[in-house]
Amino acid sequence: MNVPPRRPLFNRKPQSNIYRMFLWIVMLLGGIWMLQQINTGEIKPLFQATPLPTRSVDSYLMEGDAYFSAGNVNKAISSYQEAGRANPNDAQLWAELARIQTYSSAFLITNPEKKARLLEALDSANKAVELAPEDSTIRAIRAFVLDWNANGNFYASDQVQKYLIEAEQEALFALQLESTNTLALAYYAEILIDQQKWNQAELYMQQSLAHPDADQLMDVHRINAYLLETLGDYNLAITEYEKAITLEPNFTFLYLRAGANYRRLAFEIQNPDAALPVYEKSLEYFDRAVDINKQIGVNDPGPHLSIARTYSQLGEFFAAARNVQKALEYEPTNADIYGQLGIVYFRSRNYEGSIFSFECAIRGCSGIDSCLGRGLEKCNADLGFSEVEVKGLALEPNTIVYYYTYGSVLAALSRSRDNKCEDARKIFDEVTTELNNNPDDYADGRETIVSIVQAGESICDSLDEGGPPPSAVPGSETGDVISDVTATPTP
């Protein structure tokens, strides 16, 4: 019986398909190739985190504004610089950076630091003008930057005048673009102050103050305070600084200016008992600046140096020295602060101690000498008093007081067995050469400096001839070697 085979309904025999096999081979080879590319880094795995998080320009600007309002100008500058790298074509960004860089120079101590920072500000302002040449506010900010660069402590008088003329032209162009620009009016008034055009400065300052937005601009109140301070209206100047502080409560530079005005008021009061509360008010402002710096984590020596000047003016030299030493803890390589400590020691008649500080300030020092220059008996790294290297200061109008005072001390402390006159004469020769080469820079104090130098040379001449040792250090009788000078916003 023939029975037909069953149909393979559920158990079909496997059959090869050449196309399917080819597809599998291609997929296999493709997978091997992809693994190789991943291993070599040519192909990145999906969902892999980026190596650095990206930030928007606005986030940098907001961060910079926050740092500036907090009084941390260095971090504000860093944030704006990052924003500038991310968006180099934003004119407003570069203008605001220039403004912050200019104000930050007020927190620096030495002239080279200030000069370098202001030149950086000028570069930023120039970039802003290149990007937006018809913007009135940007032109005004560039005028402001140029005015602060016109500093006689940085440049000869011809360069100072060149900067002032360019600043005036820039401010006038800003007002030509927008005659009611509040900032342009205020900045032009500041330029006129520095040109000693007091009446014109008052006129433009009044125009700036008349605008509705003036009350909300720190710059306007600061410049008006500067005008009043220049005119000798110290009480009114303090009032304007207070208004500026209200707008920027963490801007320590404003506290230092207000405190300096109180100190100036106290200096003019003849009765010591009546002057004391005014001096104390000065110290309150400086203390507030110290507290703000502690809160924001800024090691700024400026407030401590202002406190030291006030205590020195009061004749409390121990407290003055302690504050200068505190400033040196923040900047132990700053030669100018060593010079200020030397002056405090000199005025307190600690002549031997002043030698180490003046040596660091003028010639530089390193090793244990750097600790002796800070008024320490020895270095102690565990307490934060490490050996450092200090580079001496060049002879210029801002540092000449350290030179001739040091020379006077060396001459006065010379004895036949310990004759320091050789070093003293070298310093006196340097001072005399500086006076002769730059007479315009020393028009006001030249006679005093010359008399101190001559007195020191006379001591050394007497010692060379076998005469008696001196009875006093030249200049110590009158105290003329140092004055109550504080850093001003502009020359």
C-alpha cells in the first residue's frame, strides 16, 4: 500500500540562504570595525560626558558682577576675562571689564602693579571702542581709564599731559554722541579736576547730579566726593562717599577714602582731645574695610596700611607697626610695605630696627634678612613667617623718602668702630642725582630733602675727621621725612 509522505507543516528542514549569510557576515565585520574605532578613540561612545562643562557668557558676566559687588575685584576680573574669551565681540563686556580693572588698581600697593593694571584696563577699553565706536558710554569709560592712567607717579609730566588731553577728547566725543549721558558728564568732571579746572569741573558735576539716574550710580557720588575732597570740603566729601558706599557696600576702596577724609579733618583740629574722636571715626571706616575683606576671603594689605598711618599720626607707633606687619603677612615680598614699616620704626625712634626694613625696601633681601625686615627675631615657617626673596624698589618720587631716611639712619648710627657712612654716602649720592635729573618731580619737597641729605653728609664728614658721634638723626626733629599721604583715585 502506497502511503504518500506527510507534508512538513511543523518541521521543515533547515535550508541555507546565501543572502542571509552574507548579511550576517557584513554585520559581523561592521561590529569588529566599530570596536576598533572606539578603542582608538575615533568614535566616541553615546551619552559620554563632555570633558569640560560648557558655560554661557551670561553666567560669567553675572558671576563677575556678583564678585564686583562683593568687593572681590580680582575674581570679578577673571570672570569677565572668561566671558571675553567666550564672546570676544561684545563691546559692553570689554567696557565693563575696563572699568573694573581701573577700579581694581586702587587696591594695589606699588606703582608698578598699579601701572600694569591700568594698562590692562586701557587695552580692554580700546577693544570696546573698536567694536562700538559710536557708543557714548563706552567712549566715556575709555576717557575714565585714560584719566587714571595719567598719573605722575607712573610717567613723566609730558606723558601725563598726553593722557589727560586724550581723556578730555574722548569725554567730549562721548558727550557729542549723547549730551545727557550721566557717566560721561561725571567722568569729564573728574578729568577737569585732574587738570585743575575746578570751576568747569563743578559745572559738569552739577549737570551729572541733576539727572534722575545719578543717585543710583556709584561712580557719580565717588567723583563728586573726589571734587569736594580736592576743594577741602572734607565733611561733604564724606557724605558723598557714604552715598557711594550705600550703592556698593562691599567696595572697600570707598571706606578707605572716607576714613582718609576723617583723618584729614582730625589733623586740622588743634586740640588733641577734640581730634581723638575724629581719628577714632577714621579707624572705624578702616576696620569695616578689614571686616569686609575677611568675609569675602581677600587678603588686602590696604586697610591695615591706612590704620597704620592713622596710628602713626596719633603717635601710637606700636599699633602702627603691628598693622604694617599684618600687611606684610599678606604680601611678604612687597618691598614698599617694608619701606613703610621702616618709616614707622624711624618715627618711633627705633633706628636700629628700621635698618633691616629699609635694606629690604631699597636693596632687597632674602633668607633670614627678610624676616628681620618684617620686625621678626627669626623666621618660623610653622607660624607662617617663611624666608622670602624681596626685590628692592627703584628710586622715584614715591620711594625717595625711604632712601634719604635710610641714609640718615646709617649716618647717625655710624661710629668709629662701626662706620656705616660708606653706604650712607652712596644713598645720598643717588638721592642727589635723582633730584638734579628730575627737578620738576620734587619742586615742593626739594629743600627739605636737600637739608636732610646735607645733615647726614655733615655727620659722616665729622666722623671722618674724628669728631663726636651725632646727637640726633637728621630729620627726626621735625618729622618731615613722612607726611600723611594716602593713595588718591587719580593724580
